[in-house]
Amino acid sequence: MKLFCLYLAFFISLASFSQYTEVINSKRPGFSESPFAVGTKVYQFEGGLFYHKNDNPNFFSNQKSRGLDLFIRSGLISEKLEVNANFKIQKDDVLSNVVTGSTYPKSGISQFTIGAKYLFYMPKYKDPSKEIRSWKAKLAFDWKRLIPSVGLYAGLNTNLLSKDYKEPTLSPKAVLLLQNDFTSSLILVTNFVGDYLTYKERRTIGYITTLTYTLSPRISMFGEHQGMFTHYTKYYDVGGGLAYLFNKDLQLGLNLRTDSQFRNLNIYGGLGLSYRIDRHKDKVIRIKTKSNNEGSGKVQEKKGLFKRIFKKKSRRGKAPKKRKYRKTRSRNKTKTRKPRTSRRTRE
């Protein structure tokens, strides 16, 4: 039962009601990003290999691309704040002659983006398991789940790139992150993206929507739609994939996608792993308790949901506590006084 509860958090990691989760919370294998952070003192690495085949007949279009994509994440200061970096190395075959179809190669570091995201709003949902009066109310849909969690990402496209991919200037990137938890196993993530905002030649505005469904405590599947618009072109693609959870700190992801307009052969595939180093510790909070001395209190550990489940100790077998009785003086007891004697009697 404990093992089931642990892996049940796999799909909750995509939409957990707290920042830190007992199970890895990965961005892969899709392109969208959740508004939730990984948690403080968590160092997460999400990397994988990708291959892209494109038969676009335009000059200087990438006919083939293959490489490595690495995403590094870590919580900072607050459970709601995360800093990250996206690093990509690839090799491209660029079309140089439309008639002959000849290409020339280029390779190196094609992307190096640093940024941070913050969770601004997280709605509170009703727990249907606590509803015991009405079966209908227990199974009813909570309309508050239509209200998404809201986060914001702000980053910078640096120019620390290889010679073939150098840009003339630095350029910012901003993403609005939304997430709806329709049920415990059905999650919708929506991103509104603005990339290379100050560079007109590469300025991109678009959106990404990802619908995730959990098949089992270890396996989940997703479908994704993306639309991106530049100064010269616009394109749409659809994709999907699977994610498999090996353990609470390791996840495998597979991603496949293609051009939704089917104008040219445009296939993308990716396979990668997500791994985290978990050094997260629950916060210690001070709870004020009533006592004879004002301002006194006791320090208690703030435990999460899963720690309460897995570390709960049974009270069976404990000896009953002995009652303490306070000794009281009987009211019937009276003091005996010695009789007084006069001086004359003494003499």
C-alpha cells in the first residue's frame, strides 16, 4: 500500500498542490512547462537526444538536425521560485542548392538560455474523499478546477553560442504558465510564449497546450499541440508521447511530433531521461502554545502529506498511561490546641 501511494504521486507531480513532491516533477518529454517549481534544495537534470527531419525546399532551411538538449532546474529561496538553464548542442545539414539538393554542415552550441519562474496563484480544490454525507456530491465535478494555477517565466537568450549560431544581440524570453487539474489523472498545461522579443528577425509569438493522462502509477501519456508565429512564417505541429517512472527520482520520456499542416515531411523525435538530486528538507516552524510564561513555544517539524503517510507509527502495543493523582488535605482534620494556663496556676 505504501508503494502504491508513493508512485501515485507520479501524475500529481505534474500538477501537485505543493511545490516539492516526493516524486520527480519533470518538464519532459513534452515542450510545455508547468508553473510549479521543483522545490528548494532539489537539483534536477532533464536531458535527451533528438532527431529532426525536414523537407522544406526553402534556401538555408535545416534538412536534418540531431543533438542533445539539457535542461537544469533548482529551487531557490522559496518553494514557489525556480531558476533554470536550457542548453542545446546540435549538428545541422543546411540546404544550399534547391536544384541539386546539396547541403553544408554546421554544428555547435545552438542555444543557451537562463531564466527563472515563479508561481503567483494556486487554487484550492475540494477533497472529494472527505465527503461522506452525499454520494452525488462526492462524485460531482468541482467547477473551481476550471480556474488554472498561474506562473510566469522570464529568461534571457544569451550569446554564449558557437560561431555558426551566434546572434547579434541578447534577447529576452517570457512565458505565461497555466495549469488545470480537471481530475487527479487528467491535467491540462497551457503556455503562451514570447521569444527573442527584442530581435525582430527571430521574434516568435506562440502557444503550447499539453493534455496529460495517467494510465497507471508508473506510466502516463500526453498529446500536445503547438503554434508558433514569426515575422516571416507560421507553423503548427502536433505530437504525443509516453513517460515511464523507474523510481521517485528517475523518469524516462519519449516524444514524437510532426507538422499538423502536412505541407512537407517534418518529423521530430526525442528520447531522454530526467534525474534529480533530492536534498529537500521540511521547514521547521515555531508554534505558539499556552504556558505559564508568555512568549514561550515549542518547535515542531512541518511534515508533508507523504511523510505523514509513510512515517505514521502505529499506537498498538503501547502501555496505557498511568493517571497521576494529586494529594489533597482532608477538610475534616482539625488542629488540637493545648489548654492555656494562668500564671497563678503555674506558681
